Amino acid sequence: MDDGLTQRAIKDAVSNSGLTKRATCHTFRHSFATHLLEGRYDIRKVQELLGHKDIKTTMVYTHVLNRGPSGVRSPMDEL
């Protein structure tokens, strides 16, 4: 699919949904990266999936993971 067609489809879908916040293809890309990191995927794998040449670019997404003490999860939480 052409990038322009994808962007237009996203724009139309957001418009038709009645969302008041801006959402773009980049919004979905950011959400994808964030969810992978929250799911404890290796940052190098996320870097590869996003096509980043420099790990520093991927590390931008880690800022949302700083949740203080409430962000610490026990291995028991996975059971």
C-alpha cells in the first residue's frame, strides 16, 4: 500500500471516529514501540523493528516507562 494512501486512510478513520485529539501514522508507530517496551521486549529488537540505525532514537520511547515505584513489577505478576 502506498504511504500516502495509508496516511489518508488513518486521517479519514480518525476524522470519522469523532476523536478530538490528533492521531497520525506516527501515533500508531509510537504506540507500537511503547507497547513492545512495556511488554519487556529487548530494546535492540524494537530498534530493528522500527528500522532505527541508532539505539538513541529507539531510547526516546523509554521515557514512558518511568513510572516510579508503582512501575516495578514482580515476576509473580505474570502468573
